[in-house]
Amino acid sequence: MLSVKEKKFIRDWGIQKEGPRWQYYLQYIVAWSTVIFLSLFFLLKLLMADRSMGGWTSFYIVAPLSIVLAALITHLVYQTNEKKLQQILQREEHLN
């Protein structure tokens, strides 16, 4: 028997991954990129003594880095949630 938490996970994950996989990846890569970019940018601004941070050079470093990290995070979350869903469904199948 599925717990309430597992039922909620199955429902929510099903809603999140509706449609093609590339749509999920695009949506979350954009969202994570924004969060990571702003976090890295302001963190570097606080930590570095030179407030100008090299001007555009730092932007050209932080922007691609945030996109790569966002893609990695999105992929890991997708794979982890798919694995969790399969484990829940297999366990439920064995019980029935």
C-alpha cells in the first residue's frame, strides 16, 4: 500500500514531467540558471575585494558556469525522481 507521501510524489512528479523531456529540461535549466547566476554573482560580489570583478570577464565566466550547473542539477533531479518512481511502482507491483 502506498503512503500518502508516495501518492503525492507520484501525482506531483507526473504533473511536472508531462510532455516531452526537452520541455522539462528547458524549463528547469532556465529557472536554475537564473537562480545560480544571481547567487554566484552576488556571492562573488561580496567575497571579492575588487567590486568591479573584472567587468564583462566575470559575466562571461559566471553565465556559462551557471548554465552548465543548471543542466547538471536538472539532469540529476530528473534521474533521481524517475528512479524513485520506478522503485515505488515496482514495490507496489510486487505487493499486488
